[in-house]
Amino acid sequence: MSSKIATLHDPLRDFRDSCGFALLAHVDGEKSHWLVQTTLESLARLTHRGAVAADGKSGDGCGIMLQFPEPFLREVADECGIRLAERFASGLVFFSPDEALIARGQKILTRHLGRSALDVAGWREVPTCPEVVGEQALTSMPAIYQVFVNAPAGWRPHDIERQLFAARRLAFEEERELPDPDPLYYVVTLSNLTMVYKGLVQAEHLADYYPDLRDERLTSAIGICHQRFSTNTLPRWNYAQPFRYLAHNGEINSVNANRDWANARAGILHSPLLPRLEELSHLVNESGSDSSSADNLLEVFLAGGMDIFRAMRLMMPPAIRDDMDPDLKAFIEFNSMHQEPWDGPAGVVATNGSIASCNLDRNGLRPARYSITHDGVFTVASETGVWDCPPERIKRRGRLGPGEMIAVDTETGRFWKNSAIDDSIKASHAYREWMSDNVVRVWNNDEQERKAANKFMRESSQQLPVFQRMFGLGAEEIETIVNPMCLEAQEPVGSMGDDTPVAVLSRRNRSIYDYFRQSFAQVTNPPIDPLRESAVMSLETCIGREHNVFHETASHAYRVLLPWPVLNYVKYQTLLGLDQRYYRNVRFSLNYDPDSQDLKAALEDLSESCVSAVHGGATILVLSDRDLSRDRLPMPAPLAVGAVHQGLLRAGERPNANIIIETGSARDPHQYAVLLGLGATAIYPYLAFQSINQQQESGALEGEPIQLRKNYRRGIRKGLLKILSKMGICTMASYRGSQLFEAVGLAPEVVSLCCPKVASKIAGAGFAELEQDVRRVADQAWVESQRPVRDGIYRFMHGGEEHAYNPDV
């Protein structure tokens, strides 16, 4: 076990939150200290949403975001002898309380600001009151400084904001790459649009800790406050919210995949407004909280010129309904082809300094209620009663529904209802026309499947026993798992529990899939019922290259849409037969010569070859273990998919490629989920279909072959929906590449190459041991007299797998 992790708790994986938030705004844009004080009062009333340490003072973190208080900051700067230009920005920075680290951090930030033509006018040590900080929070309390930055004359506020964004990000990356980085270095805010104060104090004491907040010169027309509740995680000063643009109540269950996809898209995201974007090594952080990563991406979108309505709809789209307006549906589908949802229960409040908004997730699993008074005070919060407002003063009140968004624009004085926001964004381009003209939708065609697939099945069944032995598809699994799905179109029902040894301790050769255990929603995170809430769930899969979301054109719609990622023969052949100008495919065999290279080298070569193919223009990468031969071994499909997916991510090419896995190893929903969770775009399970055909011909299954295969795919579909819902994820796009598993018994070398974000707390089999397992299976597979495998995995069988519950017991 790594010396860095002394316990099974991993702070980079185990985030659980159930927070409280409130947003207040003067609709007409009037700035006042009353709104600042009322926002602080609202924060104090959210104290019950957080926790408190045994010292009675240390909290989980709270904070407040305001509009940029220019008059206040000018007076404060003048008191400190700092001369400000006509245009300036300011922000708070956390440092370790060490003079050398503070000086170094300030120097790094100053240098990067200078590269952006911005001049540091001076630093101010922010007045604080440590007496209100608990003993536990004191041990990690940073030194807090305020930086004042002058901008060249004539620069507009958003021009300044973009340069600050690049300088701040690059300074943070430089600090983190040092041999001895400052562990507390963190730029809380650096902006000329907003200002944030936050820390590990009780909500009622935030203004005591920051006396600036009591100063009546501090005014704003927008106030956002947040009380964090950290479950099973250690509170940190930098994890307190709001972040730079948003405050978030909930869980982003798909954050692993979201982070990987966001950083991989750095190569295709281009905006003339962000010329230094390519200098960043990461668009979103890999080690902060899930909310901070969402804030990172929102910041990129806004800095690149995207309006806040479209940016939030990209990240948190509503579910597509049958009765939805066709133009709105086209907008959501169009954008979902280039940005997966940040999925999970969430209530988000955000502001860009003039527009303040609130969003709910597609299920509406976090509450948000709003009101507007007759004198134009807008309030939206995680609960009612955050400030004392007489009922007769309220002009309108309501609550947000699933997937809804509301906002106020303090510059125009407009309240934006959900329908008005949707009307605005759907009319920005001809999305419906683009989708109608360019999207290829590959749906079911029974007649084509009947003609093509039956012929294919007959031609491909000559070596079926060899394939079944090679991939461990035995009579027990066919009878227990595959056949019932063919007849009932759903997974067979069995008793709870698995009383067999974990794969790494088994005396028998176990499938590589058995080393992966599914994660599930827990603590403050509700799972989803895939039956009752099927309307918000989708397995829709998109094939084709992604494009730059900053520049929308008709060519962005050159994509192929599949209803779900499990392909039948016709769909598989359709993908291979697409126009090679847009969907060029390259096939890679997963069978390698063990005499010339080992399994690890074969996986690395495969990954490099796939990256080279994408560099050369390939869009569809077909990984196939079909070409079996006596002198070659098949790479385990999950490891192959994972290695290729990770290689493409590192190369920044994953958005340009689609991984289609043609494999004989996937038969049950868990196995499909592993392949998809490790990065596969779609799966063609040829051996499962061939075995179904064999069962029908032998009389073990009654019915038409095409209907049996269709039922089987429906059963897999229901199983995948159940697995997604168990983790609180609604869309396949958000699940793909999420690596939401725990590896039990895989060595670090395997995990690091193929699935680095899979939790692995118990090491075990490395590449050498896994290759030996494949060799033993292959030696038996080519023995013609060998009978079909009967492993006794699902029920006790003499000579089969060990069971805790057996006849001796």
C-alpha cells in the first residue's frame, strides 16, 4: 500500500455532499449593503445544512459571493497606499503561513499577470479574526492576501476577465509543479466581476472572521451564499463554496468521466477570445472537489464567449421528452453530441456578475424554491425562510422543476423563466434543420437483420465450441443467464449475494470482469429507479468526431445516433459501411503472439497504434478478438478498451475517435458495463449471438432467432439501466469512461495502464499472472475432445468453483 494513503479512505475519490445555498438579487441592479447583510443572514440560517467539529467552531466550510465592489475596493486600496487604474481587478489568495512561500507565490502570480499585460498594483493582508476559528480549522488556516491588479486603459471588463483566467490558471499549475509546492496555495477569486469570501468557520461567524463583510461601504446587487456539508470527507479551506462562478448542492456522480472528457477536449476547444487556452495542461482540476471541477469548466465556457444560459444547459441539460418542443429537443440533442451531462443530483446557483441563475438536475433531486417581492428582491434557495420577508411583500413564488433553470439579469432588470430561457437558446441557430439534414439515425430493421444475420450466424458457427471455451462461455452460463434473457427480455432473478471466492483468490480461471465490482450511490446520494424514472434515462450513443462548442455550425451535426450501445449484426455492419470521409474505420486485432511480446507490451502497442490511426484520420477504432489462432492469445477485452481509452485521453484524441469492441467475452450486463465504464463507445457481442443461434437450432430455445436476439439485447439494455441508476447516473454519455468500479485483486501496473481512476485498495494479479490465466484457458480451448465449460459459478457443482454455501455446510 502506498505510504501516502494510511487508511482505506481516499480523499480524491470519496466526496459526499448535501449542502445548502441561497441566491439573492435586486432585479433592477440596485447595489446595497442591505443585500450583503441579508445574504449573510441567509447563510446563518443554513447552518443546519453543515456540520460542526467537536471543538464547536470548525465547520465544513461556508462562503459568500458578491458583485465586484469597485467603490469599496478603491477606498480600501487607497488606505493601503495602493494606486489603482481606471480599470482594475482584485481577488483573495490563500497561502501557507510561511513568509518564503508567500513571497514565492506572489512572485509567480505577478509574473503570469505581467505576461497578460496586467500589472500588480499591490497586496493587502486581508483583516481576519482567528478567534472565531475552531482548533481543528486553525491547523490548516491559510494566510489570506488580497491582490490588486491594474489593467491597460480601454480594456473592457470581459477582456480583463479572460486575461485574469489564463494568468491565474498558469500560476496555479506552475506552483503545483514545483518540487515543494505550497500545499495551501489557492486563488479564491481573481476577477473584476465578482468577489468571494469563504472559509472553515461557522456560517454565523463568516462576517466576524472577515470584517470586510461588516463594512457598510461594501455593496452588491447579487449575493450567493453556500453552507457545505461534507460527509465522510475532511473539510478543507479551498473546498468551501462558492467557487468563482457557482455554488453547488449535490453530487456529480459522473465526475471521473467529466474530468477526463473535459481535459481531452482541450485540443478541439478554440476561441479567439482565449488565445492562451492551449497553454493550460488541464481545463479542469483532477484533484479538487466535484463542484470545483464543474466550476472550472463553466469558467472556460464563459471566458470563451459562451453565454451563461447555454453553458449551464450544456452541463446540466433537461431530459428529452416525447412531448418536448421540437426546436428545444434539437438544441439539446445537438449539444449533447459534443458535451455529456455532469450527471447527478444537483442544485446550482451561479453568476457572471450581472446574470444570476439557478439550475436543477434532470431528476430534480435537490430542492430549490424562489420568490420575487414587489420591490424587486429575487430569492432562490434550497429551502424557504432564509430571510424574514413578510408574505404580503411577495409578488411571485414557486419552485424549480426537474431540469429547469431560472435567472435574473440585473443589467436589464428582467426575470427569466425557464420557458423564456429555452426560447432564447433554441432560436440562436437552426438546430432542427441541422439535425434533420446531417444526423444519421441507425434504428432497428428486422428485415435486414433477418437476411444478413442468419446467414452470418451459419457461416460463423464452425468453431463455436473453441470460441466458447476460449472466452469461458459454459453451459451453466448459457442456461442460467443467456437463455432466460432470450425468453424473458430481462435479467434472470436470483438470490442476493455471491458466495464464491473473489477472482484473485479462486483456484479456477475466472473472467477478468470478475475483478471489477460496481460502485453504487450512497450516503447523501440517492439512486434512481430505472423503471419509474425511465423518462429521464437514456442509453443513446453517438458516433463521430466531436467539434468545438464555441463555434456552432451545421457540420457539428455530422454524427451517427444509436438508441443504445449494444450492436446487432446489421448495426455493426452499418457503422463499418459509413461514408469514409467522415467515419473512417480501422480494425485492430486483440490477438497477439506471446512468444514475441508479453501482455503489457501488446496493450501498449495497441494503444500507440490506435493513437496513430486517429492522428491519420480514423474515427472508428474496431478492437476485435475474433481472429483466434492456436499460436496467439486474445488480450482481455476490458484491458484493451481501457488501455486504448487512456492512450487517446493522454494524446488529446479521445473526442476524435470511437472505440467499437467486437468481443466474445461479454454476455451479461455487468460485463457490458465494465467495457463501457472503461471507455468503449459501443459493443458487438458476436459470440453471445452465435451461441443464441446455436441454442435455437438445438431446440434449447424456442422462437425465431431474430426475436431471441432482440430479447437478449433488451435484457442487456434493462441491466445497463439498472447499473447506471444504481450509481445515480441517467445517461450513457455520462457513464462512458467513468470507471465507477473497484478493482479487487489487480496489481497497480494493471490499474495504472488500463483504469487509473478505478479504486484499487487490494492489489493482486499483474500482467504476468493474467497472461498465464489466458494461456491455461487457450491450451484447453483448442482440445477438440474438451467438453463445454461448467464452472459452477452460479450454483454449487461438484468439481466446480468453491461456494461458502455447499452440501457439506
